[in-house]
Amino acid sequence: MGMKEYLSYVRLEHASQELRSTDHSVTEVAINCGFSDSNYFKDAFKKMYGISPRAYRAEREKTDQITQGSILREKREEEERRRQKEALKDKEDSSGKSMA
């Protein structure tokens, strides 16, 4: 890999990170990562990742939504288990008191 290819690789890696972590426009990402021509950036990005920058971001957002949904589901399930344990403990405590 020559210097020009390496520089392009590094810029595209930074661009993918910026697409994942910001809501900057694709043109802003291109400029921020050293590409003066957003069309060239889009072509180079698609060549490296096999997907356009816009589609890459959309996939990231879809993945984030799925992940957030999973986290919320896990929290709800954990809260329900905690409530069930408390209810069982309360039932055991009241059963023990009524026997005494």
C-alpha cells in the first residue's frame, strides 16, 4: 500500500467513525476527513465499505435502535424478576408471621 492509499484508508476510517458517532451531513464528514470533493468521498467510501456513506449511517442507526430495544427489554425483565423476588419474600415473611 502506497502513501496515497494509506492516507485515503485512514481518512475513510475516520469518516466511518464520524458517521457512526455524529449527525453531521455526509458532505461535512467528507470535508472534516480531508476530502475536498464529496462525490469522490462517496465513491471512495463505497469502494472500501461496499455501501454508500448514507446507507452506512442508516444501518448504524438501525443497529442502534435494535441494541437500545434489547437493553430496555433486559432492564424490564430484570425489574420484573426483582419484583417477583420481593413478592415471594413478602409472602414468605407473612406466612412465617402467621405461624408464630
